[in-house]
Amino acid sequence: MSLRESQRDDLKRLHSAILNDVTDEMGYRENVIPCTRIRALWQRDPVVGTAFPAQYVEIGYREEGSADPRESTGLSFFDDIEPGEFVVQATPADTTAGVWGEILSTIAQESGAVGTLVDGPTRDSRLIEEHGYPVWAAGHSAIESFGRVSLREYDVPVEIQGVTISPGDVVFADYESIVVLEPDIVDEVIERGMAELESENAVRSDVRSGDSVFEVWDRYETL
């Protein structure tokens, strides 16, 4: 099930806290990555795309190159990025290597990717921002990844901070959190989310109009 443009636009009207509330109510409890360790490099507006995951592993040595560089898993991964996808890279725990950089951002951006989530540091972070490409990452590092970590497989489920991200999952990211949604629940999430957004707007309006906390709570049972 692909993500429709109307769904993408509707999700962008929401924010991660509403999506967390809604999916909690629906029984999904392990689908939010908080922006505590992983954070947006610069992006504040929501970004929505379909997951294109890859798994990196630690190697600690320089691998011998293939006689044909087109057989490289890494080259194939970047060549297979499609428009509307959200690139997801799971890395070894506590890696210090910069596994995502400005050139990779340029490749992804030119392929039509909407953003990248990487469970590790970025290199060339200032240049990534200058290109206007949204990236969520766990810090920054000038340390070269070549000879330290390697892309082992892609288009497979990966896990980041206890959240499983499968190919085709819908990824919503803003400055607070990254929310992962199974494609077949997106319509219900949007419907519930819009209702909650309307309620929040009403609460805010009533508070600014001078209603007391008790009046607002009795009216909406939420704050």
C-alpha cells in the first residue's frame, strides 16, 4: 500500500504528540522514537515519507572492493532510492563514524527522497543544512565510516531505539519525535488525529477567551 499525496498532506497538518496520543489509543506502543538522542539537524516542519531501510554493521577493517563497483551493496542501495521515500539507516550501537554526509544527502535528494533518519552521526552537517535536505541523526562526527562500518543489507526491517521500521512503513518526523505507522492504519490515524487537532484548537481558544481550567476540562476532558 503506497502513501497517497492526500495522506501525506493530511499528516503534515498534525504533529508527533497527536500521533502518539492516537496510536496509543489504538494499541500501538512501540512506534515513536523521541528526539532525545536522535534529533533533527535543522528541520522543524513535519516530513512524511515511506521507509526505505538499511542495516549497517561494524567491520573494523577495510573491505576489499569488488571488481565491479556496481555490485556494491552501498551503490545499489542509493541507486534504488525512489521519490517519496524516507531513507532509514540503522547503525551499530554507539558508532562514532559519520555514516551519513552531504554527498549522500545530495544523492538522496536528487533521487526524490524526502528525508533521512540515521541512528548515528552525520558528517558535513552544515552543508546538509545548506542543501535544505531534512536529516534526523544522533549527533555529528568527522570520522570517516569507510573501514569502520559497512552497509550489509537493505529493504529489510531494521530496529532503531526499540522501534521496528519495515520497508513501506510511513515515517513521520518533526522536531519532537519520529513516528512510524503501518500503512494500513494511516487513514484511521488521520481521522482520529484531525479530531484531536480540532479539540486542541477549541481548548486553546477557550483558554485564551478567559475560561477557567475547570470549565475547559469539564467541556473537553483534556488539557
